[in-house]
Amino acid sequence: MLEINEEPSFLTLEEVAAMLRVSKRTIHRMIKQNKMPAFKVGGQWRIAQNRLQQWVHQKEITIPRLNPG
């Protein structure tokens, strides 16, 4: 959730793909499969930066960690 004085920041598919080091096509596919939060503005997909951070954090804690040893 946004803080009162916080400016919302929205990312394009290209920006998200670069951040996650995957293709734009992969991001688009994940959105279409409802695996990543996104919305359309004027026919173009946007992802709220704070929602992306929450999504990444959620994915991190749900992946079982391998115990080296």
C-alpha cells in the first residue's frame, strides 16, 4: 500500500523484464496467466513497482530453500 506522500511508480514490460533478467515475452505470458500483477493503460501493460516488490518477496518466501550440507 502507498504511503500518504509516496508517488506511485509504474513500470513497463520492458523495464520489468530487464529487472528480472527475462524476456518481455516471458513477462507478458506471466501476466496473461495471472501469475504477475499488472493492468492495462491505453492498451499498454503497466506494473506498479510496489506490487512487483511484494510479488518478488512473496515468491522468495514460498520457494523452499535447499540446505547445503
